[in-house]
Amino acid sequence: MDIRWHHSAVHCLTVLALTVVCPASTSIAGDETAGLVEERSSVPTLVVPFENSIRQSDVSGVITRIRELEAIVADMQADSSNGVTPPRATGDEMPHRRLPIADQSTHDGIYDSGWTWRPRDPQESPFELTVGLHNQFRYTGFSREEATSVDAAGNIREINNRNDFNINRGRLVFSGYAFDEDLRFYSNIDYSTVTSNPIQLLLGWISFRMSDRLSIYLGLGKLPGTWEWTETSRYTLGADRTMATTFFRPSITAGMWAKGKLTDDVSYHVLVGNGFNTLSLQASELDTQLAYSALSWWEPLEEFGHGFSDIENHPSLAFRLGHGLTQTRNASSSNADPAAEQTVIRLSDGTRLIEPNAIAPGVTVNAFDIWLYSAHFGMKRRGFSFSSEVFLRWLRNIEGDTGTMLPSQFDQGFFVQSGVFVIPQTLELFARGSQVNGEYGSGDEISAGFNWYLFNKRSARFTFDVTSIDDSPAQQSRTGYVAGESGTLFRSQLWTFF
């Protein structure tokens, strides 16, 4: 029920107060009070003995009490207008100020590489959540040299020019811990305008930190077979991963993996999962063969840090030396058709391995073993960086749909890249190149451009590069490579993550 306190109530209280002190004091309260007394003749008058002369101190006390009553009523009017029920009086005194409510919250909201809900006492409230948003907005232009190309299976591929804007990668990331600071979680919801699935779960896992040297992960993650692939795409030197990495790298699968350190200088990442590329596959589309992948590296001097650019401006030399190995058997489906996870494997001219007639006329590959070995080296010092990776791949025990055993295939490739900051931690110039060689031909790229770190940190980076491509063997929608294309690729993009 709303309470309305009117000035007439104040005046009535005033009259009563004056009458209690002395009847004659009503004349001192002012003409307005006297008028109200006449209007409200029903108010009983209390008769008390008093002296012939009114003490000035009594009048001053009455006036002070009137002002206090007016202040109380004003507070009540404000509370009533705001929908707040005035506090009830206890005892002989009526409070006119609301008591502060004790803070019952257990978490504080802060910014820490994303909006973070962090507990004040992790022992009492062991739960933390960070929400981040990553976005890669890119302009892509491509000027072709030829309108078509022909693959090893005899198929004519159309090569198109490009002039478009896209979100190549968008990420809504949830991470933190629950129950204990060593039990962590990560979920990466991907959105894109260049893939067949515009929204999907890209990565997601639960991890257990067993010790300073070992953490166990369960979920959906990357096979760690190559360095540039394992590094996030936010930290590439150019606009995206190189053509050679796009061609050779493994992909994403559900499985179990471990990360940590063997010694203070040697780190490792090993995984056992469903297959070489099973991100979007259902259980019915998987074969019964598991994939095994490992990557290890040595950093004997300073910590190398994330990515390939030396935005940290290492004061002394930091270098990294490592290698990786991935192996799996890709078996055919129950009806002897190629399994879905095999579609990313291509020959050195960009032809899909399972394309009919790719290796032999009238034969379609439906089973094979894959072995991928990589070795990498990187260094950083005072804004200068250099990195390189070599890839060796064997396709063995290749089986055709007719039961024919086909010859093994060996492909090799590499990338080299280097960058230097001309304005420390702000503007970086870079150049890079990559190449793929195999029994069905070769392809290469040469690229140059710059990175502009908008706030002197990795969280906002504008990149522009120009790439000359000759017979690309790689194809992937996010990177922008198309199998068989030759021409000039222009990319400019803004990567932001917060």
C-alpha cells in the first residue's frame, strides 16, 4: 500500500507538539499554524500548567523538533514514491534512514582476457567463468592466371576470381574451472560465413591438472602433428596459415590428450583420437582405427612465447626446436566406400586421394595408412623473428575399391617466414614462402605484408598481405587456398579478441 505524507499532517503534528509544550506557543509557530488549528477544531486541546512567561528555550526546542519531523516526513515521501515500504519503528524511536544491506555476493566481475566472473574466496566458491569473443573479419581478392585447371583424375576445375568480405573465423569462448582450480573447462563455439556449418562446436574439453608437468584433457581437440597448426590462427605471421601447413596438417578429433613438460626446457603434447579429421562426423561415419599424434619442443634459453611475431621484444635470444609425428589407418566404410574422414587428404597437385581414377584408371582409393612427420625451428630477438617447418608424409598400404593394392605416395614440403618490427610492438613487416612437392607435381607461394598491432598487444591486429600462388595443392575455405589455382591473392583483415 502506498503511503502519502502531506504537509497538513506535518502541521497537525506541529500543533500537537506546541500544545504539549505550552498552549501559547501556537501563536509563535506562525499564522499558518493558527489557521490550521481553526480548520481542525476537532483536535483536542491538552491543558497543562504553565508559567506566565514562555521560556525562549522551549520555543527553540519546539522549532528544532518540527524540523526533525519535517525531515522524517520528506524521507517517507521519497520512499513511498520509489515503491519502498518505510521501515517500521521499534521501541520509542522511528528510524528515518534505511540500514545498509550486507553484501551477500560470492563473485566479482572483472576483465581478464574476457569478461570474468571470479570468486572472492576460491575455497568457499570454487567456480570461475571467462567469456571471450574472437572475430576475424577479412577482405579477400584473387586475380587468376587461368580460368581452369585439370587434376590427376582428369577432372576440369574452375578457378574463380574473388572480391568479397567474410568472417572467416568467429569464436564465442567459455572457459574457467569448477569444483577445484585444477579441474578446468573450455568450449569454443565457432561461427563463420565461409564454411558449410555457419555455427558449430569447434573445440571443447575438460582438463585435469595432475601436476606442474602433466595435464590430462578429454574432449574435442587438435591433433598436434605440426607447429603452425597447433598455434592458434590468431597468432599466425601472415593473414593465415601457410599453404604448406594447410596441405599437410592434421585436423580436429574427439579423444584424450596430455600436455606438460618433461623437463624445464622440454614440452610435449600427445593425443589419441578417433581419426585424422573427424570434426563434423557422427559415430556411424567413423572407422574403427584410432589416430595417434605427438609434438615436442625444446626451449633452452628464454621462453619462446606464443605465435611467431616477436611482439614481446625479447631482450636476448629465444629459440625453439621441435618435431611431431602423426599416424593413423584410414579404413573404408562398411559398404566399401571411402570414409568421410579421408576427404581432406590430397595428392601434390591438389587432387583428392579418394577421387575416382586419381592414382589408377577405374580405381577409387578407399583405405590407406598415413604417416606425417614434421620438424620445426624458430627464433626471436629484439623484434626480429624467424621460423620454419619441414613436412614429410607417407601414404602407404593404399587399397582400391577393387581390392587392388596401389603404390605408396611420398610428399614433402616446408615453409619459411620472417618478421621485423619497424615500430616496436606496433608495426611489423614480414615475408614468407612455402612449397609442396610430390609425385604428382609441386606448388608454391611467396608472400609479403605487414601487421599493425593497434594497442601494442596481440588482441587487435590488422594484417595486409599479397601472395603469389603457383599451382596450389591445398584447399581450405578459411585460409582461402583453392586446389589448382595460380594467381595473386590479396588479403586484408582485422583480428580482434577480448
